[in-house]
Amino acid sequence: MEKHSFELNYKSYGSEAELNEQDAELLSMAREVAKKAYAPYSGFSVGSAVLLANGQIVTGNNQENAAYPSGICAERVAMFYASSQFPGVKALKVAVTAFSNRVPVSAPVAPCGSCRQVLSEYEKLYGHDIELILQGDQGVIYVLDNVRTLLPMAFTSDDLG
Ligand code: THU
């Protein structure tokens, strides 16, 4: 028997004032687009901004549905839109923020499992790390250097042969 482990490293910042200008701008765009989310069922509005290698920034928000599972997260709306408009262009950074009409969102919002899977697909496809910049409705920000470490032992195209 052998034991194995994974390690997750991330940086935390007290507020956007501590971020570099580019990351602060991405987060601010994510915050703006969260205001346009369609989230009548959860009251939890999420915004995401994707910085591409060509300098374009693509934003998206969560889109819910009366048939709950038909809704989709902000990260996938933004990432799929980026890939559909700019195929072949690497994603460099993804910012995510959220606010709720019920409770304060004081902890940074981390992408759900399906979004981790989708983001890691593009990270692997382009062979380039995607930095994640995560915040709640204000305050502390987590920055992760890549998606890979957020989804250990992932199912990837390698498994399909
Ligand atoms: N949601 C996102 O858009 N991104 C996340 O990272 C977490 C959750 C959305 C899905 C749903 O519309 C609402 O937030 C509550 O789960």
C-alpha cells in the first residue's frame, strides 16, 4: 500500500486594493456583470470575467431556470462564450464574484465541480495555467495559480484515449 496526497496552494488578499491593476479590473467587471444575472430562484447572483491571451475580456453570469438543473453557472457561461467567440485563444485568468439577496457572501466563491471540470478542459487544451481570482460580495480575495489543483485526479481527454 502507498499513500498519496494532493496539495492546494493559494494566496489571500485583504481586498482589491492589494491586487495588481489587471486582477482588480477583472474582478470589477465580474462584479458588474453579476448585477445582470438571472437568479430568481436562488437569489444568488454570480459574475465571471475571463481574460484571454488576445486581450479580450469576456464576461458572463448565472442563468437559472424553473427546471432547476437546466440553469448554468456564471463561469461556464463566460468560458463557453469565450471559446465560442475566440476559438483557439488561451484563457489566462478568470475572476468570480457573487452577491446574494438573502445573506452576505463573505467568503470567496469557488467554482462548483462542473465549472472546475470545464475550466480544466481549457487549461489542458491550451497547455497554459488559468489563474483564478475569487471573491464574495466584498473583502478577502483568493488567487489560485491554476484550475488543475482545484480538481485533483480529474477525468480528462487522456482517459478517452
Ligand atoms: N453558481 C455560479 O454561477 N457559480 C458558482 O461558482 C457557484 C454557483 C450559481 C448557480 C446557481 O444559479 C446559483 O449560483 C446558486 O447555486
